[in-house]
Amino acid sequence: MRDFHSLLVWQRAHELTLEVYRHSKRFPDDARYGLISQLRRSAASVPANLAEGCGRGGEQEFARFVQIAMGSAAETEYHILLAKDLGYLNTDHFDALTKAIQEVKRMLASLIRTVREQIRS
């Protein structure tokens, strides 16, 4: 069993989730049950899946949850783009959130490779 708090990627994903919550507070009320909910859910799913994977037994299960986190990260990246295209995020906020989610995705990809190599050896 791993301590998810010690994973740098979990820390970055958690920080991103907090930023998503802060920025989405400013979205219009009519987006509350649509885009706000979807964006927050997908962002929170990244660190949540990492935490769940850390609590599971074995490297294969951990790798599966890291892969699920990657899917949620891709979904979050799309929702950030949609928010910008709808005019809910200005360019600076969009750029900052996009940079953060892309960093998380790179870190997840690296973690997936590392865990899979450990499984093979």
C-alpha cells in the first residue's frame, strides 16, 4: 500500500482541482449543473483515482487506476477548453489551467510507464 500524499503527481492534481474550484465559482449560474459540475468532477477524479489506486493491492491494480486518472485528466483538459470557448475563462486563466493539466498528464504518463516496467520485471 502506498501513501498517495507522497506522490508528486497527486499533489499537483490536488492543486489543480483546487484551482478548478476557485475559477469555476465565477462561471454563470446557468452552468452550475452542466459544465461546472462536469469540470469539477473530472478534475477531482484525477487525485481521487490516484488515492484509490494507492489503497489497492498490487502494481497492476495501481497501474489501472493511474490509467483511469489519465482519462479523467484528458476530460478535464477538454472541459477547460470548453469553458474558455464559452467565455467563462479568460486567456490567462485558461493558459494557467491548461499548463497545469498538461503537466499532470505528463507526470501520469511517466508514472504509468514506470509502474508497467516494474510489473514486467
